[in-house]
Amino acid sequence: MNLGITIIRSRRSIRKYKDEPIRDEIIKEALECASLAPTARNEQPWLFGTVTRLETLKAIAALTDHGKFIADARICFAVFGERDATYYLEDCCAATTQLILALQSHGVGSCWVAGEKKHYAEDVRKLLNVPENYTLVSLLPAGYPEEIKVPPKKDLEDVTFSEVCD
Ligand SMILES: Cc1cc2nc3c(=O)[nH]c(=O)nc-3n(C[C@H](O)[C@H](O)[C@H](O)COP(=O)(O)O)c2cc1C
């Protein structure tokens, strides 16, 4: 079995976490993997933050609408994009995915919590003292899974096509 494929297939959004610390090396490695994502013109227009203080986790959770479980995560990553970069959204989404998969490779679950289009994006930026030229793209609370839900996926044949000719 190919390891990369296994990691991708096993990933699920995790919203309940064990009270178990994540080693610093895993966090550092995941950040490195995020920073290796492809970017338009190789601009790498991002800033990655980590939050572990309970007080700050609670404050972020309180700002969100569908991310209240951030308060119970061991860590919350925050991905910010440079507003002036044309493709910051695509670039930061690619980085978020690599972050998720790097964590998953160590059995650490996470859940993408929307940022960029949310009313709380600015409040999270200010809370974390991130400079104004950045905007929040994603929040990623993480921890060892306490509960794994397996939502259904669309059938592959319904979401793929191969070269439609007349
Ligand atoms: C851009 C984006 C924003 C999301 N925002 C939230 C969110 O605010 N809260 C949440 O609980 N899940 C959020 N999710 C996770 C999705 O709900 C989840 O990926 C989807 O239900 C499929 O489940 P799976 O990740 O386990 O395959 C988000 C996912 C993406 C890609």
C-alpha cells in the first residue's frame, strides 16, 4: 500500500481531540510541509501562526461561528495570506492542505475552519497581532482524534470526466 495515498484516504475533519500533547518536532515539520506548497510565481505569500495558550484558543473559538471546538484543541494553526499577492488564496489553500496531510501522517487530526470569507477574519488577525497587509485564510485546530466521523463522498464517476468531445 502506498503510504501517501493511505494518508490522503484516511484524513477526516476532526473536531474532538484527546488531551494528549503533540511533539514540537511534528508541529515544526508540519509547518515546513506547509511552506513547501506550490505558489503562483513562487511568491510564498503567507505567514503561519501557531496558538497553544488556552486563553487564546478560547478567544479564537469565541470569534468563529462554526469553530467553537477550537477551544478544546491542543493547538490551532492560523494561515494568513499577503493581501496584495494575486493568488494568495490559492497559495494559502495549498499550504493548508499540506499542513493537514503532514499532521495526518503522524496521526494528528485537524479540521479546516474557514477564514478568508468570514466576518471574524479581521478580528482574528488583530487578536494575533498579525500585520495589516495579511488576511486570515484558514484556521486549523488540531490534536489526536477523540472521535472520527466519516462523511460520505460523492461517487468518483459523478465528479470526474475524461475529455468530452462532440
Ligand atoms: C474552506 C473550508 C472551510 C471549512 N470550514 C469549516 C468550519 O468553519 N467548521 C467546520 O467544522 N468545518 C469546516 N470545514 C470542514 C468541512 O466541513 C469538511 O471538510 C467536510 O464536511 C468534509 O468532511 P471531511 O473533511 O471529513 O472529509 C471546512 C472545510 C473547508 C475546505
